Amino acid sequence: MSKSEWNLGWNDDAKVAAIYYCYLSLDKTDSEEKSRCFAELFDTKRNLDWHLSTLGLKSSNEKLPENEIDLEAYLKTKLKVPDIAAHCGNFLKTIILGGLLPLKSSPYFEVPYSLAFDDFSKVKDEIVKYYDEVIAKFAEDERYECIVEEMDRLSADSYSGFLSPDSRKYLWVFVLYSVSTGILAGEKQKYLNHFCRIIGLDKSVLSEMEETAKSIIALGKKRLEIKASDEAYSKVVGVIETLDAEEQALHEKVGSLIYAFKDTEDGGRDGEESSDDKIYEPYADEDSPLLEKIGGTTMNVLEGIANGLEDFASKF
């Protein structure tokens, strides 16, 4: 298949989404279930809903506010303002600016590892239609290999960093989402082993990510259970504080897995620019809509080190 036949002019966000849609298609899944999973990964509000639910910050009967201002107020009660000092190392996160407020000190809300983007609704149906048609043509005994070939081709054609040192962040999203939804098995597990091979990553990292994902999900369940319990208020507060500290440690563990690059002789990291060469840009303008702040581009990487930390801190 030539590039003109499979590259439909999608930007990097859409190519990343297409890779994950192919991943969801590896093991035959009901179309409705696959569509739900796809939206939870890339629709900004659906992804936020999944993120909050996974961490036990939102119960199943809670609904996200539809109004943008109400949603921002809701997020302030759920999401944490990151500690700059604690996150000044090589820690990946997506940030939401609280820019609807006129105050210069508007808070940043931490939503780690999100791949959601604003224009997902514009490309979702096109991706689904195209790859459902492509995959339907594959012979049954070649289906897995052909889907993986499509994923590899999209990865190589994308400037999103799928085959760069940044690839670990994409592996983490594969793992956390798959573990949280119970779909990490069969050909999906086989693909993640393949992904580790093509990016030169030891499979022990994959195992560590799986265990960390299980711990995060277990923490979320404990948080929901204690909130719904009949325990004394003081005990509930104490348990939640403990869980908050455990959550912070788990996010730092994920950061260490994503940024565990070997130092080079010149003080940089293999395959990466030095911090002096990086340009740090705001995630969104102060006047940007809230959903744009949640989604933005595929991934906004803030490494609060050297030159970047001062620029980041100035936003507060």
C-alpha cells in the first residue's frame, strides 16, 4: 500500500489517534465498546472523566458540568496544583491553565499523561471508517501482522515522537488505559512487547509500568470506598490524605519510568536535546477555552529544569 493510499493528510494528533484505534482493533472487540474506549482516550471531556474516575476522584454517578465556568470550578475541587519544587525533575505532565479567571495567579491543574486533543471530533469518524474498512480486508491468519504493520507505518510517518525517547509516554498510556479497562491481554499484550522491541526498550520497563498501573487503579478504588464508607469523618480525611501522598509517589514513579534515559558524557540524555536547546511555550493562552487547555496538542511536555523552570514558574 503506497503512502498516498494510507496517509490521508492527517496531522500528528490524528496519526496518534489512528495508532491507538488500530491497537483497540487488535483483539476483536464489539464496535460500540471500541468506540467508547477510543473516545475515552482522545475526547477531552471523556478523557478527563476517565482520568478522574480511575483515580477515584469522581464517583460513577457524578456528571461533569457542561458549562465551561462550572467545569473549571469543579476541576479546582478535584485536581491538584502541582508543586513546582517537587516536579522540577524530568517529569511528564499535561497542564490545564486556569485562565478563565482574570487573576495572574490563576492555578495550573495537573492532568498527567493525557493524549486528548480539541479537534478529535473532527477526525474520529474518518479514522474509524478508514481503518474499519482497511482491517476488514485483512485475511484472518494475517490480521494481527497487518494491523501492526499499519501501526508501525503511522509511527514512522508521525513527528509525534512515537519512535523517539518520548515513546515511553505513549507506552504508559497504552498500559494504564488497558489495565484500567481490563483489555491488556492477547494480541494487545503481544503488540506492547513488539513496541518495546522496536523502540529498544527492555520489557522489564513494561512490567514495571503494568505493576504501577495496577497500583494506581487500586488506589482509586480505595479512595472511592473510603468516601462511601460510614467511617468517622476524621478517619476518612486521614485515609484520603494518605492516599493523596501515595498517588503523588506513584506519579513520580511513572515519571522515573518515562524519563529513565542514560546520561551522556556531555550531561544530556541519549537522543534528546539539551535543556539549553529546548523552547518552553505556554500550554494555552490565558483567554483560551477551558477544553483547549485540557486538550491542546497531542502532548505538552514540561520539563521543569534549568531554563524551563523559571518560565513555567512565571505563569503563577
